[in-house]
Amino acid sequence: KEGRYPEAIGEFKKALVVQPDDEGLYYNIARGYMESKEWRSAQEAIEESLKINADFKEGIELLDHIKKLVN
């Protein structure tokens, strides 16, 4: 909320060391990249979440949203 997206992304990536199979962490990373307008990195992060849980509804919706923004 404070616009410190690079720091937030870094913290979520640190959390992945402890919980590498947490699709929610990848979702939060993707959101941080989106706020920074780093679309490719956002897409890669959310795709990682879907490798963990292909039925992750929020992840599927976010990936669709990113694809619409990029195209």
C-alpha cells in the first residue's frame, strides 16, 4: 500500500525459501510486479503459482487479467 513493491517482492521471495509450495506467495509476488508494471515478471510469478495448484482460482483470474493487459 505504501508503494514499496520491490521490498515487498523481496520479502515474499524470502518466504518462498521456507514455504516453496505456497501458491499465495507467488500470487503476492505477481501483484507486486503488476503494481510496478513489470508484466512479464508478474506473468512468470503467477504461472509458478499455477504449477503448484492448477485449480487456484485467483491465480487463473490474475493470469487472464495480465494477458489482457499485455495484449
